[in-house]
Amino acid sequence: MTDERADRLFETLADHTRREIVQLLGQRPHRAGELAKATGTSAPAMSRHLRVLLSAGLVTDERVPDDARVRIFRLRPESLTAAQAWLDQVQAHWNEQLQSFKRHAERKEPRP
């Protein structure tokens, strides 16, 4: 994951409502109105949040064949997989650093 992509992803998820939307979409696909109701958000505000999530590549939408006005939103789990891989790398680095510090601190060196 590039730094630019990571920045965009974490900037997008910095908003509490967008994180809540991602959690809801992780359970199942939803219509925008369902998401607005579940999060206590107005329809225009939900539209803005969904636009940001779509732009960041975290969600996709599809039109219902019988009614072009209705869109169903779905989570793109692969977009979060990239973030998880990046976080795993960061965690591995710090685990290594902490293990090194632990070994250093546990050395039995005589004090003068």
C-alpha cells in the first residue's frame, strides 16, 4: 500500500459516521436510506459520506434493475485487506523493536 493510498484510507476512516457505515456494510449490503436511518444521519449528509467512501474505493454501488433511483451499497473487503497488511507490517516492526529492547534490558551486565 502506497503512503498516498494509506493516507487517503485513514483520512476517510477518521470520520466516526464513515466507520459506522463500513461496519454496517460489513454485515450486509444496504440502501442509502437504511444507512442514514441506522446512523441517525440526514439523507444529504449520508450522500456525502457515501461519495467519500466510493471515491476512496471502500464501497461499491449498484443500481437495482427495476428502479434506477435505488442504489445498493456494498463493502469492498479487499480495500480493507490492504490496510490490514500495512498495519501488520507496522506491528511486526514494533514487535521486533520491542523484542530487541527486551533482550537488551535483560542482559546481565555487572554494574561498577
